[in-house]
Amino acid sequence: MSNPSVVIAGTGIHPFGRFDGTSVTDLGVAAVTDALAAAGNPSFQAAFCGTAYAGVAAGHKVLGALGLTGTPIVDIEAGCASGGAALMLAAGAIRAGQYDCALVFGIEKMPKGIIRSSFFEPWREEAGLASTPAYFALRAQRLMRESGVTKDHLAEVVVKNRRHGVHNPDAMFRKEVTAEEVLASRVVCEPLHLWMLCSPNEGAAAVVLRAATSGTPGGVTLAAAALRSHLPGSVLNEGTPLAGIADDDDIPAPTTLAARAAYEEAGLGPDDIDVVECQDTDAARELLSYEELGLVPPGDAGKWIAEGATAVGGRLPVNPSGGLLSKGEPLGASALGQVVELSTQLRGEAGPRQVDGARVALGHTVGRGANASVVLLRR
Amino acid sequence: MDGKVAPVREGLFSADHLLGARCAACERHHFPRSWRCPYCGSDAVSEAALSGQGTLWAWTAVTAAPPGYRGPVPFGFGVVELPEGVRVITRLTEPDPTKLTFGMPVHLVVDELHADDDGNSVVSYAFSPSS
């Protein structure tokens, strides 16, 4: 008997935004309750909770509030990919026959302002070497130099994602912007302007996974959930080293490693993908993701955004939810928020932001660690 | 004020050099010095002063004080490539990105981050355009 495939039995989301007076536990309860209800309130044998800032036993608090403790509850920190890591572990356990049904959720209430992370040693902070947007800016500059990406292309990413976000009731920013407005917002770290950077915020998302042994009809299948870390050597990888080696051209990025693993796991390739949700922490990160995921040939990302190929209605729509640039980024919830969006897309229930006929979807997150996750879904 | 000069961390730099190390197994240099090579894991590493001259490989300016930083803004920030085949994250003395170009020669300087509560000058390494 072959291993069972894994289906998405239900999804739930608490909108992403700022919710003063609502605890991170409450955010999680809302998403988990919705996902379980959508799945028909099944009994689950394990729960996996992704979060970076919610603290000790964060998942236990959410399920404790619902009287649903007793099963294993595993809290997982993998930076921006925490939800992807949780999904990988749950899916692997189901495929191995350990569980028939698992609950996966991600919760976050990010601190306001520039995020202080225990990742950096105190001396590195004191020396001014702990500015996260500055690292994004250096990588953006490298992409511009090596791939012919321009500032106008970066602005176009923001315009596209904010236009998509207008139609997403769970997004934080739901107003269209123009390229002129993006380029008129203040420079945070050249070449990145304020509106090219996503806002850390709050939210939760949840997914119920089940083994598909009993012939679940018409469902969305989780075809792959891969997580990878960085290989040593490249100075601008998301592991944020203090130095690297000069001959780093042949070192694959964590995103590339995760994508290759996911394509192999699912028996799919970049040409099979109909819709993408990818990490757009900053506008350049989205374009870099196109190339690292193998979706566009190296050097073509700028051309694709300029031609509208990645807008809804284009050749390969990316971030129909509005992306993190519209939704904001609650670290632990962002990867599962993508799964919620992509499941909605594959069920054909995305309304004005629907990608017509979408059958195969890719979700991608990458961040501190480094951690990169790539999730593939199919209808 | 007693006017002492204190490095932000011991063992990172001297007046003219970054203090890195070379691995005898994979022959790569790394920075800062570690007891094992971060690229191959070998413990056959020995201290090596890295060249104080390099070329600019990437740059930006930090316009808002990052967490834990008490010095002035804006300040230059970037990556310098050293002849040993090492790319190093560093402060840059030039805070105006338009005055910097890819591949321009730069050299190491020691510059003040801020004065601490005892009046000591806390210093770190930075790179400056060589004219």
C-alpha cells in the first residue's frame, strides 16, 4: 500500500492587520475555529503551530482556549517560513501513517517598529549591523546590477500587489497606489522606498490536513511541502552572515533548494504552475523569487513585471492575495495565509481576484535562519 | 571623561586589518575568526590578518537607527570584497549612496560608533573610499 496523499480539508484565517486589545491567542482561536468548522470539525491527532514571537507554549494556549488539548502540540519557529515548516512536519506524519488528521496553524503579533531579533549578537547591534531593511537593500542592488531590474520595476511590483489587495478582505492595505506615489515615499535604504517594504503586523491562519484514503471528493491536495536552510558561503543569503566567499555564483539560494525539493516531491515543474503566492517582504524580493523558484529565466524578472505577466489576468499571476505588501507580514501566519489563499484559488472561490482555471499553485516564504519553504497544491 | 577607546568587540580588527582566519583544509578565509571553518567544518584554522584594502561590492545607507545602535544616522552600509576572496558586511564612512560606485577601491578605517556611559569612545571597523 502506497503512502496516502494529503488533502486540505479546511482552511481558516484571521485578517492580517493591527488589532490592539486582541491577544495572539484570540487571533489563533479565530483561525483555528474557522478551519475546523470548514473541515466538518474532525478530531485531529496532532497540532503544529508556527510562530516566531508568540512565546512559550503559544499553540497550547490557542487549543487550551478551545478545550482541544491532549494531543501532541508542537510549536515551531522557522522565521518567515514557520508555517511552512509546520505544514511539512504535519504532512510528513500523515504520509507516514502516524496520523489521519492534523491541525496546522500559524499565529503572530509582531512588535511595532523595526523588529529587534535575538538573532543578532549585542555587539553587532551596537555596531549598526542589525538593520534588516539594509540587508534587503544590498540584495536588491545586486539584483538590479545582475538582472537589469530597475527602480521602476520595483515600484511596479508594489502597484500590482496593492491592486490585487483591493479585492482581499483579509488584507491590511486595500487601496491602489501609483508608481509615482511609491517612488515619492521616503527612501528607507536606497534603492528601497518605504512603500516597497511590507509592514510587520498581526494575524493567524489555519489548515486542517487529512489523509485522502477514503476518497475525499473534489478537494485540494497538498502535493509538496518542502523546507530548506541556507548553504554556507554567500554573504547576502538569508542566514545573514557577517562575511562570505567571493566565488558564490554556484551556491543555490535556500529558496532554490526548497523549490527543487518541492518540485521533485510533487513530480511537478515550474511550467505546471498556474498561480503563485511568493515572499514579497520587499519589492525586490518578489522579483528575486521569480528567478530563484525557476519561474522565469535568470535576468527576465524585470521584463515579466513590466509586461504585466505576473498580474491577475497575466501569464503567471503572482500574489493575487495582494502579497505581504498588501496583507502585512505576521511571520508565523504568513506561509499558511498563502495556503488559505491558494486553496481558495484552486476551489475557484476567489471572486474578483480569481485566477481563471487554476489547477496547480505554489506558495513560497523565505527569511531569517535562513529558512525557505515551498508548498505545492493541486486540484 | 577618561577618554579611553574601546572596540565594540575584542578580536575583530586592528588599526589596519580585519582579524579573520584561514582554513588549511579548504584554503578559504573567513571573518570573524572562528575555531572551526564555517564553510567546511575543519578545525585546521589559523588566524590571518585580512587585507585592509578592498573593493566596494554593494552599498546602501541606513537612515533610521537600527535596534541597539546609538550612533548617528544616516550611515553607510555595504559589502567590501577583499583580495583573500572574502566579502565582508561593513559600515561605510560615506553615507551618500550616490557618491559610491561598484568596484571602487576602499580601505579600512577605525571610526567611532558613540561614546558610552563612562565617556569611552566605542569604535568599530568601517571602510572608506580611497582617493
